[in-house]
Amino acid sequence: MKKIITTTQAPAPIGPYNQAVLSGNTLYTSGQIALDPKTGALVLDDISTETKQVMENMKAVLAAADMTFENVIKSSIFISDMNNFGAINSVYAEYFIEATAPARETVEVANLPKFVNVEISMIAVK
């Protein structure tokens, strides 16, 4: 059975999708970008601040499903410029314990929604 997960603590979807879907014990999140959930404004001060907002949005989505970053088994990171990888990775690392960090891929893409610099999605299991 599929359960839709939503929270006002993360940005509302900007298209025909949900923040996350729980199927059994597995949570599939939609990609999060650096939208401030309170104002709807993009947080693009610098790549570290942008990545932090993405991770805080993801933290809120996980919490809405009664999960944390410890439950994450797979992350997908999409970035517009591989030169930002180091800064993105530094912020991302603050949210995980390295020994139990999830599997992950990082892919450079031509464009992302609203022309942001980073988008992250995750799969988590209870």
C-alpha cells in the first residue's frame, strides 16, 4: 500500500508529484531544492547555504515519515557544476555518520528546476 507523505516544514511540490511516498517500510522522496518552505523563495546565497537548505528540507520530509538521515539507504545528488562538488559534499557530510552513510551517486546535469545548483533525492527504510 502507498501512503503519501507531506509536511509544511518542506516546500510544497511545484508540479504533479508529492514530497514523498511510503510503500511498506520504504520511503521514496522527491528531489528537494533550496526553496524556503516559509517564504517560497529560493535560497541561493552561495552553494553551501543552498545545499544546507536542501538538506534541511529533506530532513523535514524524513521527519514527516518518522525517519531520520540514519534511515537513508540511497541518495541521488544532481548538480549543475561539478566544480561545486567539494562544497556540496562538505555540507552533505554534516548530516551523516560516515561509517553508516548511504549509497550515493552524484551527477552533473545541464539544468535543474528553477535553475538551482543542486537537487537531492533519497530512499529510506524503517
